[in-house]
Amino acid sequence: MKTWFNFKTWLITLTMIVLAVAIAAVITTYEYSGEITGVSAGSQHNVSGWAWGENFGWISFNCTNDNTCGTSDYGVNIDQTTGNFSGYSWSSNIGWISFQEKAPNYGFNSNCPSSCVSSNNCTACYNSVDGKVYGWAKILSLGDDGWLKMSDDKVLVWNNKGVTIDSNGDFHGWAWNGNSTAGVGLGWLSFNCVDTSSCGTSDYKVQGELNHAPTAINLSAFNWNYAQASQYGALRALLRWEFSDPDPGSSQSAYQLIVSRHANFSSPIINTKFSGSASQHSLTSDNGLNYNTAYYWKIMVWDDKDAPSVWKNYDTTPDTDNNDGVPATFTTYKHEMPKVDFTWFPAAPSQGEEAQFSDSSKYYTAASPATPTNCSSGNCFYLWTVPGDATIDDAASANPKITFGSSGDAPVSLKVTDSDGYFSSLTKNLNLKQKLPGWKEVKPK
């Protein structure tokens, strides 16, 4: 009787286990088959390869891995613009892993942020700036116990193990499900054999064909040389940069500039994003630019897939006549350049005739940077230049006398330098008459 009871008990128990497994399989298939139906062809996804976990077994990220696309189209994709993951990976041990599940029932915000950042607690996403993968995937067969953490949240158990993607598109690091040390969850999932030093015996990795973040390089702050400052005005800066991107054929779609008098970029005079592929931007007084002021500036650029760069700070010596010597800043001029002008008499001198030149230039000071003052002794210094056959009594005088040796065009230049060493030049062309014929009085016969 006891033997029969034990046998019958075990038979009933075994039957119940088989039925439970079968029912669970049916329920699982019914529950998740509708979710998989909409998955597009695996060959159209940009993630492929294999991941491995001791408690997971092999995880395939694309049906092209095992030539099953004809019967089971699946794959994982990363949106080139937003970085958001979508699609499914597959394991013969644990079934489907969804990369498009929000996790409101796991205590997270169901409204995913618009950008992929470390605070993302939604679907898995890739941040092209820092190369990290954030968010969560879900092992569907485990229900609410199936959340697979992708990001490195800096707690001790992670030790910087979170999933990353390098510049070649190779995945690295580990994802985590549950707490295997307590007997709950599946533990670590490795994305690259390099991280486990096992490539010699098990060569696997997950790889994506991804857009990479661009960079801004070769920043300069060209705020005119003296000649240009004289012509266009001294209160102007031309910010320049170059767009760089490891992706062939990529181009700049936008840029954002921040310019400030403060190293922490507080109270900026400009903080604006502009569309287009420009590689320079002009600043004037209309932007709030002031005389004799040091400015910091930085730039962020976007590629044609809307991926942003990191901020790049200006940190070089400017190629300008107003080099302030501080790599982190460019400094505007103290004031405007001298405004050069001069006149002469007679207005139409002849060859060999002495002409009186008179300076009428103006200069500026730091106290009145945009208000001109008539030049006077000690405020303006002169240098006159005349044709080779002309003579000048004092080339450093404000009002020299010049005699020209030939007729025709005769360019005369005046360079005026102020007490700050700023200078401007002006050239005027005289059209000299031929030498008048000599007259000699003759006594009539």
C-alpha cells in the first residue's frame, strides 16, 4: 500500500509538472507572439552578433547570425538620430529579449527623456557623446523579473561594467539581471569576449553600424588685424572652427555658440544654436561685444544625423594683432584705430612745385573708445611716404612740405600711430601737372 501510494503520488506529480510546463509555454507563446509579429527583417537592423552569459547561454542579436530570417525575422536596431534601441534578440534558453519595453511597473518613469542620458530609466538607448548605453531591456519570459539593466550606475557591484560602444561599433561590458548571488535572476550578460579574455576559445561580440558623434577642432578667435580694424571697425571678432567626424561623408547641420566674460560661461552675451554648415561666426557690438574685454567661448556642433559633439572650449593663442597672451580668451581692442586724413595746397600742384600737406587725422582713447579726437602732439605719430623722385622736408611731421620731381600720378601715404601703438594708413593719389614752361623777358627790337 505504501509502495503504491508513493508511485501514484510521483506519477500525479510528474503529470502536473508536464502539464504546467506545457500550459506555461502556450501562455508565453500566446502572450508574446503578438509583440514579435511587427518586427521588421533582421537584415535591416544595424546591430548583429552574439552575447554570452553563464546563466543566459548564447544571445543572438540578429536573425542573420544563424540564417533564420526566412522563418523568424528578428533583430535589434539603434536609431541613428535619437540613440533609442528597438527590436528583439533571441536565446534558445530564455526566449525573446525586448529592447523596446518601457518599465512603469518597475518603479521607473514611463515618459522616456528625449535624449539618451545617464538618468534614463526607460528603454535602452545609446549616447554617442560618451559612448555608453543606458536604460533597460526585458527578458519577456521572466515577466517583471526580466528587466536587464544596461547602464553603469556607479554602484559598487558594477565596477564600471556597464555596456559601452566604441568608435568601431563594438559593444563592450556587461548587462545585469537580478541578483544571482541570492539565487534570483540570471546575473551578468557579456557583450564581448575581449572583456572576459576568452576570445581564444570563444570568439564572440555584439557589433553595431552606428553614427558617431562629431567634434569641433582648430578653434580660433580672429578679431581683425590693424588694417581690417581700420576698415571695418575694431569692435568685431570672427570665431572660427572646423567640423570633424569619423563617419565618411558626414557634414555639419548646426552649431551652438556660447560667449561670455566669465570662465564658467555665466551671463553669456550669446548662447544660440544656428542651423547650417558655417565654419565661422562674426560678433559685433550688436551682440554686446565691448572694448578692451576678454571673452571665453565654446562651441557644440551637430552632424547631419543630428548627433551632437561635446562642448569644445577655445584654448589657443589667437592669430591677431591683439593677442592677449591668454590661451583661454580673446580680448577686444581698447578702442578704434586712428582715422587718418590729410589735405594739401595747392590742390593741383605741378612738377617741381612745392606743396604744403596738412594732417587732419583723429585718434581714440580707452576712455572714449568710439569718440574721435583731433590729433595733437604726443597723441599721434606720423610717417609719410612719397614717390622716389619726390623730396620731403620732414617725414615725421604732421604738416610736411613735399616737392615732386615728375608729372602724372603721385601716391602719397600717411601712417598714423597712436600712443597705444594702434595704427592706420591712408594713401591719396595726386595727378601732377607738367612743369610750366620758363619765361624770359626779351627787349623788343
